[in-house]
Amino acid sequence: MMPTDLAARLRLLSEATVNPVSAVRGISAELPELPLGQRFTARIESALPDSTFRAVVAERSLTLSLPQSAKPGDTLELIVTARTPHLIVAESAKETAARQPPPATLSHAGRIISTLLANEEQVPQPAMLSRSTPLLAEPPLQAGRLVSALQQVVVESGLFYESHQAQWVAGRYPAEALAREPQARLLRPLHAPDAASASKSAPTEDTAETSSPRSAEPAAGRSTTATTPSLPAELQLLVQQQLDVAATQHIIWRGEVWPGQTLQWEIAADEQRQDAPEEETAKQWTTSLALTLPRLGEVNVVLRITPAKVSLGMTASESAAALKQGLTELAAAFAAAGLPPLAASVQSHEPT
């Protein structure tokens, strides 16, 4: 039989109204608005067992994952690198800045070229070279002397100085030839492999300054009044001519080959057709001469050189017949020298 007091207790429980427990309000997991790349300040509160950190950010306690170590009390300047709804991944602002490439700046040579190009308002012109004294003291008995003199006046003009420097460093260009170029004469000292070898092979300063005197003729229509910092005035025009050669691949030389005999000589690269077959895209060059000779009169010569052949076209006012008679002998000389086949023609024209 159930005790009286137990029955009374059960009756009270069954008659009582049980009030439901109110729902527990969840803890907000919202993070502050910190988009990727945002810079913010975090004060480290503690290090957590999973190698993350408890930190105060914008008056909120957050969990941070940091690539560097930190200790309680540290205040860090951070940048957001990744985030999830419950986690912010950040990196030190100093380390991020250290990885940024430095702002691009021009080298000293670049600043010089930039200054020279600042006033470039026209299409690049052929590099114009001239000489104040004849190449030879008298007409040569052998053509080879004139060929050598013409070659030297262009090669040592300074237009190819940097290329010759590179060849000299590799041991493929003589120091004495490099020392005769304008840059070597005007920019002292000439950088040599060692002082001993330079003193043996390079000319003295007096010799270098007076050997092969030449002057540069300004290109038509181009002002040369602007000055370039740290560049001798004598070289400013020459550097401009180097830029023109790089842009046009065209050189014009004017001067006397011997006293009283003037010459205009042009060297230019032929433009290649974009649709030309690959085997025809090799560099092609054209050189032309214009002069008036005592016995042959006014003569104009155009020589076009390709890997496959050499084309020679001549026009003369008084000596067309004599030049035609020498074409066979000239073609034989080309073949004997191992040069490509020669295709030559001579035309007559009225004297100017």
C-alpha cells in the first residue's frame, strides 16, 4: 500500500503547471567589417593553444591567425589577407610593405636619354656625320686604302661605342680602337681591364684628342640647344644620333675623301615586308655614293646587299659607256672574292 504522504506528493506534481524554459540567446559571431587589404590595429590579449591569438580589434574580442609570433600586450599594425565568418587572417603591415617592389626610377643613362627625347617632336632623322679634314692626304693608288679609311670613319664615329665596349670586355675589340672614339676621348678615364694593359695599348690623352678629328652635323630641323645634366656638351648631339640610328638604321656621312674630292655616303637597312617568307627575312642593307670625279664626272652608285646576291646600280652623266665596259671585270672580281653573284646595271643621265 502506497504511503499517504507519497500519494499526496504525486498528486501535487500532476496538478502543477510546468512553465517552459525560455530559449538561450546565441552568442554573436559577427566580425567587424574588415575587407581584404584593410589595415587595422590589434591588441593581443592572449595566445591560444591552436597557435592563434585572442586580440581586441575595434573594441571586439576576436581570434586572429598570424604568421608571426606575438605576446600579450603587443599592439600590431595588420592587414587583412583572408577571412571567414569566424576567422580573420592578417599579416604585419611592415612585412607587406617590405615585399612591395620599389617605385620604378630611371638610371643615370635613362635620365639622359629621357632628357634628349623630351624635345623630340619630329620623326627620327638619319644620323648625320661629317669630318673637318680629308680622310686621305691624296688620291689613293689602290682602292683598299679608301675602303679602309671609310670603314674607320664610321666604325670609330662613336655611334656603336657601347657595342664596342661589350666586344672589348669579351676580348674581341682592341682597346686602342676603342680609345679613338669620341666617348673615350671626352669621358675620362677610359675603363680598362687593368691599368697596366690600358697604359700599354691605349693612346695618350694628347694623341687621343687630336687623332681622327671629326665633327657631328646636326640633323635637319632639330634643335640642339637643350642641355643634358652630367653629359658633356660635345656628346649630347652624338647620343641623339645614336638614338636616331637605333630608330632609323640609317647613317649619312659627308666630307672630303681627299683634298677637293667630296663624297656623300649613305648606309641604311632595307625595310622587310611583314608577309615575306622566313628565308627572305635576313637583314638586307643598301649603301649609296654620290660624287663627282675628274674623269668620270658625276656618278651615283646604289649597292644593295642580301644573303643571296649583290645588286649594283650606277648612273653617270659623262662616263656611262666606260662604266658599262668594266661590269664584266667587276663581276669576275666579286666571284673571285667569294661574294654573292653580282647583278649590275649602268644608266646615263644629264649632268646636274
